[in-house]
Amino acid sequence: MAERVLLLKDISPAAGEAFTEAGFAVDTFPKDIAIRSLGRAVKQTGARVVGVRSGPRLTDGIIGSPTLEAVGVFATGLDAVDTTKALRKGVAVLAVKDESALAVAEYVTGTIYGISRGLFQNTHEMKRGNWNKGHEGSRQVEGKILGIVGFGRIGKKTARKALANGMKVLAYDVNPDVEIKGRIKRVDLDELLVKSDYVSLHASSNKGDPPILDEAALFVMKGGSYLINAGRASLVDYEALYKVLKKGYLGGAVIDVWGKDEPKSSRAKFHHRLARLPNVAATSHIAASSVETQDGIGRGVAGQIIDFLQTANSEEVVNFSENMKKDPGPMDPDFLRLAWIHKNMAGAVAAATRIVSRLGGNLVGAELGSPYKVEIFHEIGYLTLDFEDLAPYRVPGLQRKLSETPFDIKSRVIFG
């Protein structure tokens, strides 16, 4: 029987197609499904994979489902899942890599031109029948300074587009090891805010972190400059931003992310007083939402999950530490492979090899290198073990024996 994958319908169909081609059975659910209903579906279908975008946030009950092995997050950010709890339950989390960076960079570039030339306000006035041919407030972009806060993949692509359009670029990243070179100047946050004509936010943010831009920081920004937030709502104190914009200190803002104020359903209405200001261009979390990007995300994240489940390749698992990320290589058709997430305690590896041997399995010999690999994430270990000569009917017994040890979290046996 094919293993089941549950996907929310706002995920690109390309994801479902990839899973189906790989031999999985795919069920889709409305994106605004009640979390309890999703939990029941996981339990009733014995799903191995659940795929979500930015929500709903998966409950401990879903993460703790005994059949669940992987969660796919088909969106930037990991707000939909507690990655640490998932690891402790033996659930791998796989997510977007580079697929959305281009779309977000294009969004930022486009909105810089839009706010500089007053396109958003002018369009609104035209729809109301007002003809305003004046040039007041309309500015050219070339030669202006873009400050980028957070210089990861999206920040780098945004910088390249800005440079190509004749802008100057300043960059700030809290991580001193992030490489910033060439025509892009690394500065501290205050210098970036003081000098930039546009500030674009792409930094990471953890739950409970204070906003990078509070009221004091907003007033450090260059007078008449523009703020663009297509990163995370928590990076900015929106109440403070409202006050600063109302006072006319900043030229305007582009806001694409709204955090807890984003409607849970497409049928719900959106209300936020910041969005109603005339010098704010408000969009509905669409920066990464191009057709090409969503199809790329669908195929990319699905491919990572398929590789993890069919070969135990953990290189792209975001809740594994770097030294747990291993590619044990393609499956040999004559072998089986055990992938075991376990408590990292003395005797765990010996217990696994002993159980395999007692059930009649022979560990792979030296011609394939080390018969096992184990790495440590605090108290969690990840073991891949290739073996042969174990009758398929004994596989459930192998997993049952592992579950009876004090080390077991979750295991999977893959057939070559």
C-alpha cells in the first residue's frame, strides 16, 4: 500500500505531482482546514508526510503522530512548526531553500520604483476619478542608497538587482561571518538607517525577539526615506511605524507581512490601520508568490522529502544540526537501510547492530565503507545502517525490537 502524504491546497500542484510520481498517495485539504480536522486526517490515514505553507501551526498532537516522519514547509519561514519538538518526536522538517529568493527580490525592486514614483497613490486617485499630473513627491531611483538588513540569500539577490539599477547598497547582518563584499558596504545598523533612502528588511527573527525597528530606530532613519518589509512582521513595531508615518517623518512604507493580524482564511476580512495610510503600499503576503516560485518550491521541497524517505539523505533537514546532515548514498537493490532517530546514549548503536544480526541480517562489509554513521544533536542521534539477508517479513519485528530499547525515537527501514 502506498504511503500517504497530506498537502494543503494552497501548495503548488507540482508538489503533489512529484510525490505521486515517486509512488506516494496524495490527499489534499483546504488551506483553512480546522487544525483538529487535519489532526484527525493524519491519524485516520496514517500519513507519513504533512505539507503546509505558512500555517496552520501544527499541534503537538500532529507532530507526535506515530506514523508521521516528515513535515514539509512550502513557504519561507518556519512558523508552522516547532522544529525542536518535531526533532524530539523523530519528525524531520524540510523547507524552502533558494526557490523564493528571486521572487522576493523582484518584489522589493518593483516596490522601490512604485513608491518612488507615487504609482500606488496615483492609481488609487485615478480609480476615484482624480487627475493629478503633478511631480511632487516623485523621485528617481538611480543613485539612491538601499540599506539591506539581513544579508542572506534574499538580501544578496536584492542587492544585485539594486546595483544593476544604478543604486548604492549598504548591508547589515547580525552575523559577522556573513560575507559582504565588492560594491556593497558593510555597516552597523545605525549607519545604515541614517544613510539609506530605502531600508529593506530580510533578517531572521525568533519568537520573543524584540523588533529591530522600534520607535527610536524608526526616527534614526533618514527623514523622507522609505521602509520595505517583505521579511517578518516581528522585525518592526507597527504601532510605532504608524505614529512615525502619521507625523510625516518617513516618506512611506511597503508592508507585505502582518504576523498575527493576517486573516486565517481567505474569506476573512483584513483590518489594520497602518494599511489605510495613504503613504503605505499594503500587500497580502505576496512577495514570494509568483507562479514560477510556487512551482519551484513545490518540486523542491517535495524532492527533499522524497530523498529523505527513500534514501535517508538528511542533508536538507532543517531541524538536524550540521553534523547530523549526511547523504548515505543511493540505495543498493540488494540491501536494506535502517534510518533511526534515537536518544544518544551509550549502547544505542550496538543495540541496533545486535538486533539486526539476531534477526538474520548481515551488516554491509568494508567495500561500502563504514557499516554505519551516527552523529549527535545534543541528546539526539541519527543512524543509517545498510544490511542484507533480512527477510522482508522480519522488518516489522526489527522496528518493534528497536522500539523496545530505551534509545528509540523513530525508525524507518528502506528497501533497495
